[in-house]
Amino acid sequence: MNLNQRTTFNFPTSIRFGPGVIDELPDHLKQQRLKKLLVVTDPQLVTLGFFQKIITSLRNAGLAVEIFNGLHKNPVKSDVLGGVALLKKNSCDTIIGIGGGASLDVARAIALLAHHPGDLFDYEDSKGGSERVTGEIPYFVTVPTTSGTGSEVGRSTVISDDVTHEKKILFSPRLMAKIVFADPELTLELPPFVTAATGMDALTHNLESYLAKGLHPLCDAIALEGTRLIGESLVLAVIRPTLEARSKMMMAALMGAVAFQKGLGVVHSTAHPLSTLFDLHHGLSNAIMLRHGMAFNADVCEDRMASLAQALRLQSPGSGSLLKYLGELNAKIGLPLQLSSQGIKEEHVAKLSQLAFQDVCHQCNLKPVTEPDFQALYRAAL
Ligand SMILES: [Fe+2]
């Protein structure tokens, strides 16, 4: 590690963490002198008891609450515009995203458009859009209800075009939440599949960011500890959930997302086209591709693989034991190991590989990845 160079590290997100912290949300908002809230969530969550309890506590505190739940699993621009219209109609001064990655991404995009003119995609990161995020952002709070994407501590949002379904990334450090209320009790009722798939997304974030190229010893340390927490708690959170296991998974998901500001890698580049073309759950895509991506990298980072194996408390530290662990993990948490189980066939490999090669994540992968490499990775996972 070469520390003899100039660089910048940023860890500015304020996180209130722990069982029951959601009860502190109304007082926190009142202390900030906020009055009119737009709560952004998904259509399923709005029907659950704990969500209604949060809304009731906000209203009982004298706060005006509008609820927006008109969003898709893979959010599109018209979802965001619907939320912006409701925000403006009610002159809301605060946006609270409650849910998984989709709800938090839409909430973040609404926060961006609240006081910024023009089209949402004018702010697309690849077109230099982050430079144009200069206006006011409403007070923005995130409340995760899954332990996976880590979008609660993120600074980007992924919104698709309604017609082409092309995913657009909007990014700005100014889009970070002012505060995160991370309450593991909100994840107690998560069903096993969601716990497993989102948990594998969190594991992939920690593993890939630790292996990503570039200098970031702070992120490296966070990724190792996040990996250790997942090793202790993921299987338990799926098969016999306790509050302790849920708390460790929520912390590990936060840590994975903080760590991946260093970068991700080849696994995420293989996962993204699986969601775009086949609507596969992002966490499930990672769960299937993870061991293949790790095997691809093993020959260039044996020392780092050994550290990951150590963090997971595997008996023999090294890439061999890490790959064996990953090969067995999916079955333990009820997830499939092969793409064919999801209807993906040899005839799909070429298109998947083409899109994976265009994906930006593998630019941070320690080992350069070619389109034929992607074809081999998908074939290995079939
Ligand atoms: Fe991810």
C-alpha cells in the first residue's frame, strides 16, 4: 500500500443506529423546525403495520404527512415526476425515504428535482450532470427496511427511462441523506428470500470493494469488518432470525455501501445485465455470480483473499477456502447456484456479456476484464 500520495477521504453521513431509533424520528424533525413531510415508499410497505405506526407517530407529533408510493420495483422517471408533483402541491420541506433500494432511490431523485430545473436526466452522471446539482436540496432522511443495497448512505440514484428501460445514474455528494435512521427492528419480519438475496448484495459490496483497485485503507477496513459481520449473521438471519443477527446484517449493509465508494468490480458488472434483461433480483444476481467473479480474480490477489477468508473465520485462509465457502453459502440460505434455474440459457450469453462489458463497475476490478472473460463467467454460472 502506497500512502505516499495526496488523496481525499469522505465519511460525512450522520447515522442513528439501533433497535427502536425510529421512535426518535418525530422529535428529530421537530428540532429541525420541519413541518411538511413527503414520505416515499413502495406499494407493499405502505400496507404493513410498522409503516402505519411510523406515519401515526409523525402525525401525532403535529407534522403534516403526504405519502407517495407510486413506484416500480425498478423505478422509472415518471415515478419520480409523480413524487415531485405531490411534493410541490403540498409545499413539503422534507423528504423521508422508507424502504429498500427502490424507495430510497426515488426519494433521492425527488430531492434532486425539487429545486432543480429541467429534465431529470439532464443530471445524469455520465453527462457531467453532477456539476449541475448546485441548488437547494430539501431536508432528506433515509430509513432502510432491508439490509442490502446500502442506498441509505449512498450519494447516487439509479432511475430507468420509461420507454427504453435504460438505467441512468444520477450522482452528487449533495444527494446524501442529512441523517439515516437505521433501525434493525424494522427488518424483523423480512421474508427469508428477501433477507438472503439482499444479504448477498451486502456481502458482494464488502468483498468487491475490498478487492477493488485503488488506495482506500479506510474503506478496506470497513469492508473487512462488514464481511466479518455477515459471516456471523447472514445464515442465522435467514433461517432463525434474531434481533442480534438482524442488527449485524443492517450494520454490514451500511458498511458495504460506505466501502464501495472505493469501487466495485466484475461481479456487479455481470449482475446488472441480469436485472436489465431478465428482471432478476439484484441480490440474487450477485449471489449466483459471486463465486465465479471471485475465482476470476483469485490469481491476482491471493493475499487479499486470505484476509477475507480470515474475516469469515474460515479454517484455512486462502482463495480456495473462500471459494468453497461461497459455493456452499447459497444452498444454506435457500438461493439457487445456477443461472439456468432462472431460465437463462447459452443463447443469452452474448448479449449479457456485451452489456456487462459496457457496465462501469468492472473498471475498478483489480484484474482487467474482456468481453470473452464475461462470456466465460456467464457460461460457468449457467
Ligand atoms: Fe449491489
